[in-house]
Amino acid sequence: MKKSLFSLRLPHWLAAYESHSGSHFPDILQRMRFVIELSRRSIDEEGGPFAAAIFRIDDGALLASGVNLVIAGRCSLLHAEIVALMRAQLKAGSHDLSAAGLPPCELVTSTEPCAMCLGAIAWSGVRGLVCGARGEDAESIGFDEGEKPPRWQESLERRGISVRENVLREEAADVLWEYRAGGGRIYNPERCAHR
Amino acid sequence: MKKSLFSLRLPHWLAAYESHSGSHFPDILQRMRFVIELSRRSIDEEGGPFAAAIFRIDDGALLASGVNLVIAGRCSLLHAEIVALMRAQLKAGSHDLSAAGLPPCELVTSTEPCAMCLGAIAWSGVRGLVCGARGEDAESIGFDEGEKPPRWQESLERRGISVRENVLREEAADVLWEYRAGGGRIYNPERCAHR
């Protein structure tokens, strides 16, 4: 493995936000608040209005967080969920966050994942998915969620990934509305307004 | 943007394979043969049996190729299609391969994309998708394709992405069988055998 394919840089403020916010988030509301505040901070830093993080399920230790870096990273794949999963797997040293010896973990996301991210979650090894705003909230400001399987929640549950929706939905959706009100960029609205 | 998130390295043999194979592939069979041979080479190099490449539609110029790097890169997201898309966007300097000034391009893949990759294709800006082996061929050797929308082909077509299937399907599927016969690793078969 010689030639570098891709070197993605994180915004300098993200590590500072993580250290400042603490390392453990025992209950689900604390975890979601961390993620919602991160999505708001991303807007302040001129990024997309989406954030996600991976936590240990048992003690709420923060493993990795992510924000939408599509524009900054010039790569359509860099949704917040993807960035958080890449960082968590890098830290774990495994392509499988359910590998032997690793503590069960969950992905907490400020907005329900798009079709691509749902697929990525199934392959990642996370044991749980927790969503704030709904897909329709993102669509209401012009983003495209892609075509998801009709009952994606059941599909993930069948794979051993628990799904919890509408956790602090209003607070999470408020960030989307703030983004829209502030004139935030909705990528490629003329073709398919993806996140 | 200061801290490095992710630095993915390409196998050293991939650039050599690309230079050796030529830079233009005028017809679709030539493009698919390039990709199928790349998937076979990936097996020889102890990688996954999947390959993909992005070509300009008009003259068949090769923009970027990719192989499955899930195990080598320790990241479940690094399917061949994702690696090829990341490289092509990096080269184009844009998150949108349909951005003004860029020539229309297509993704040619040795096996029909999984659910995650179908989502990624919708966001990438490619104008066409060409598939060799079918999803059921990958499933027949134990890989999991994930849950795709019932009529994903129509869904992509509605987004302006043409879909062509079964191009050299038998030759492409032969590589999957060779991989299986050679004892190739099917990731996490106990949970969900993902690609």
C-alpha cells in the first residue's frame, strides 16, 4: 500500500469542540444534545447542517464525531455519518465495529440518514441508530434523502441494529430551519439536492 | 482544515495496472473488460473480488479506478465503487461529477452495486451506471447486497442516471466463483456478509 488515495482533513474546530464537550454522555438525551449542538456549530463554521457521533452504548464514551464535509472535502460521500464511521473504524483499527473485543456502539445522528448512509450503517458494525430530525424535515428545506427501502427501520432491526427515532426532533429540526433561514447552500438543487 | 481524518493508501500495483492498460476505452465492452480484469487482479493481490472505474462517456478516457479495500483499509465503506468515486472527485476537484465544465462520465462496475453504493452513485454526479455480474451472483457466493429499493434501476433513471446491466455478466461472475473456490474471505458471514 504505497500511493495515497485520499487524505481528508478535519476542520480544526472539531477536535476543540470534542475536548470541550467532555468524553462521556451517559444518557441518550445528552448524546443527542452533543450532536445537535455540533450540527449548529457546523453551520456557524459554514459547513452543512448535519452532525453525527459514535458512542459506546454501555457508558456513553464518545468514540468519534463527524459533520457534513461534502463541500469542504469536495467529495459527495462525506456525509456526517460517513465521517463519524470512518473515524471510529480508524480508531478501532477494524472495518467492523462489532469485531471481537470491541464494545457495542451506536450511531447518533442529528437527522435521519439518507439512503447511502443507511446502507453504510448496515455494513459498519454499529449496534444501534438514534435519529433526531426526520428525513421529511431535511426534505422540507430542500435536501434529498434518496430512495430508502420502504421499511428501512425493520431492515436494520433484522440485522441486529436497534433503531430509535424522534429523539429531540424539534431541537434537531430547528437547526435545519436556521440553516435555511441563513441562506445555507442546498447542493445541486437543479439535479438532485443531495446532502 | 487542519487535522488529518483519514489517509487512505492505494495498493502499489493499482497505478501500474492503470498505466499498463491504457488510457482510453472507446466501447463499453472494453471498459467492462478493464474492470473485470481489475477484479481478478485484486484477488491475486489478496483483495476483495470487486472492481469499478469511472470513464468519460464520450471518448472512454479512464478517470479513476477502484478495488474493494475494506480489509486492507480497515474501513467497511471502501467498496470498489466508493474508492473509484472518491478518486474521480479528488481528480475533478469537485463533489459533483456533473459540475459545469466537467465531461459526462459513467461508473462501470464488475458487480451490481450494494445498497450503500447505489445511494452514493445518486449523489456523485455520474450520468451512467454499467454493471457486469448481478447482485444475485455476489449473493450466491455468500456476500450480502443489503436492502435495495425494489426498482432501483428506475429510481436512478429518474435522477438522470442511465443503467445498463448484464454487460459481460458471465465473465464478471466467473471472478466471483474463482474467489470463492480459492477460499476468499466473505466478511462477517455470521452477522451480515457485507462486501
